Amino acid sequence: MTKQIQFFDTTLRDGEQTIGVNFSIQDKLILAQKIADWGADVIEAGFPVASENDFKAVRQIGKNVTNCNVIGLARCVKKDIDAVTQALADAPTGQIHVSLG
């Protein structure tokens, strides 16, 4: 059995919760590609149900960043899961990260 470490980056979702930090959709796309290029295995691109811009950002990242898994955060609520499903519908590596509070 081999051991493998995976890098799960939350910069685009968790980092934006810092006071005064607001990424545009373009900022998030650029950052996501850099993070993927640096070797992250998974990028948590955002929380699509939170806002229209978050939905759009997750959608753009999912379509354009193909060298790692792109996920969207969802609470264990149907509308959250549906939002991630819709945002990542065209993403070749899209996944849903369900969080139970």
C-alpha cells in the first residue's frame, strides 16, 4: 500500500472570508489556474449558492481549469447541491464538497 498526500486548496472560498478581501471572477480564475499549476490536487472554487458572482466564478473555473479537480462547496441542502451541480455541469473534473455543520 502506498501513501499519497493530496493538496486540497481552499484559497478561493475560505480566503475571501478575510475582511477586505474580495476577488473578482477574473481574479479567481487567474488564481485558480496558478494554484493548479503549482500542483494542487483539488481546488475548492467557491460556494455557488452564496451569490450570482460566486456561481459564475465556480462555473468559469470548472470550465477552464482542467489540470486538477475543481469542487464547489454545498451545505447538505438540496438548493446548495443543485447550485454546485449546475455551476460545474460542464467541468470535466467537477465535484461537490458537502459540508455538515
